[in-house]
Amino acid sequence: MTPRSHERFSAHVMGRVQGVGFRAFVYDAAHKLGIAGSVRNLRSGGVLVEAEGPRERLERLLHRLEAGPPAAKVEQVSVKWTEPEGLTRFTILPT
């Protein structure tokens, strides 16, 4: 059972976000914020981030996704809020 204060989002990040260290950037940010979930490259060229944790921390992660690492050029972040699934760690998934 997840705490009531936990929420979840799925974010599709578009732009120059593959081959620029974006997944490692997200992993590090999520780890520092204590957020669970995953990040993976999409065949379409974007990146999918699924994260859950306290809303305030998730919003901080979203701000970091919008900025991205120095070599990235984030053009758009589409976010869908859903119910948390009770994840306990953050992982980088294969494409």
C-alpha cells in the first residue's frame, strides 16, 4: 500500500533527448529526490519517464525534465498524472 501523499506521473519528453545523457540525468535527479520509477528511450526519439513519490518532489523532477542536461534540447514535456503503483526504486530501462 502506498502512502496517501504519493502520486505518480508519466512524462513523454520530446526534443534532442537521446544520445545526450538524458536517462542518466533523470536517474541521478530521481535518486537525489528519493523518487521511484523508471526512464527509457522511445523508438520515436523521445524519452518516457514514469515516477512516483510526494507531489512536491515530483514537481521538482518535472522542472528538471523541462531543463534537461546541458547537451539536451527539450522541446516539450507531456505529463499524465495517475495513481501510484507502489514502486520502491528508480531504474533505467532498455528501449
